Amino acid sequence: MKKLALFLVLSIPMTAFAQQQCNTSCVYGNCTATCNPTSNTYNLADTVGKGYAVGTAIGDSIRQNRETQQRADQIQQQQQQQNQAQQANAEAGKKALQALKDKQEGFCNDPANHVYYAKTGCKPNEITFDQQLDKAKISASEKMVLKDLYLKLQALSREAATNMRTYYGAKGVKGADLAEGKMIPQSDKNNLDLYSGKITWGEYNTRRKEIYDSYMAEFRNL
């Protein structure tokens, strides 16, 4: 008996929950009611399926929002790390530049180099008009100072090129290439011509200033 009852229950169609719509008509006092199933039939399987689909869509939306937020957080974190790295690089570049300036100032203020800097500027842009008109050629004592000092100045220029590659990005690399490929070789020749007596101090100073000005103009246009 229990098995029969279970069979009957399981045999009930899913459309058994249909609503009915009834119309009543009366003729000469006799009324008749006619009932028809409405089209608004509840299908339990469809209802469950639609509910599952809606739940899945909501779950997908929540997951997508969470993933979008995670990506945004990652991008923000990466940007912060990049900004911190750039700031640290900029600070290191400033320190390296200051160290080069201190070395150059040290060379200029060293009493052992006085005879050289009495004839030229500490920096090329500090060369005076009178120094460019100096007709004298280098003396024996000046040669001794120049021979030792220029090796230090040359090393300083190469250190500056290395710093440019390290701290100043793509333009720094190009600037370093320009310095090592053009400015330093031109400076080498200028110093050698002065040391060998081929040119005067005035010619040396004019060339030194021209080499520097030319480099700065090309560097700005990189």
C-alpha cells in the first residue's frame, strides 16, 4: 500500500498546480459556471531552473566585481612600487651628481692645480673672454700639472657618463654615448694639442668652451 501511495505521489504531473479561470453566464435565471485552466501555469521545474540561473548570474557578477577590484588593487600597488622606485632612483641620481660636482670643485680648489686653473676656468662655461685671447703656450711646469690633472678629469667625465646611464633613463644613455663618442675624444685631442705646444692657451680655452657648448646643445635635442 505504501508503495502504491508513493507511486501515485510521484506520478502527479508538475502542471498540477495550474490555476483556473471561471466565467458565469445566466439565462432566464439559470446560471452556469464555466472554468478553464489559465495560461499562467506554474511549472516547478522551470521556476527552480530560473532561480538557479538568476543565482548563478548574481554569483558570476559578484566574482567578476571581486576580480576587477583585485586587478585594480594590483595595478595601484604596482604603480605605487614604480613611483617609489623612481623616487629612489632620482634621489640616488642627485647624490651621484653632487658627488661629481664636489670632486670637480676639489680639483679646482687644490693648490697643486693652481697653475692650470690660473689659465682656464674651473668649468668650461666659466672661461673668460681674456682667457680666450691668451697668446701664451704651455710652460714646463704647467705641463706637469696638466699631465696628472687631465687623467683625473677624464676619469670624472667617464664616471659622469656611467651615472647618466644608471639614473637618467633612455636620454641618459644617449647622453652618455654622446659624451664618450664625441665630447671626451675631442677633449683628449684639445689637451694633447695644448700639451704638445701646437696651440695657445687662448685657442685651448676657445675649443674647450666650444666642445662643452656643442655637447650641451646636442644633449638638449636628444
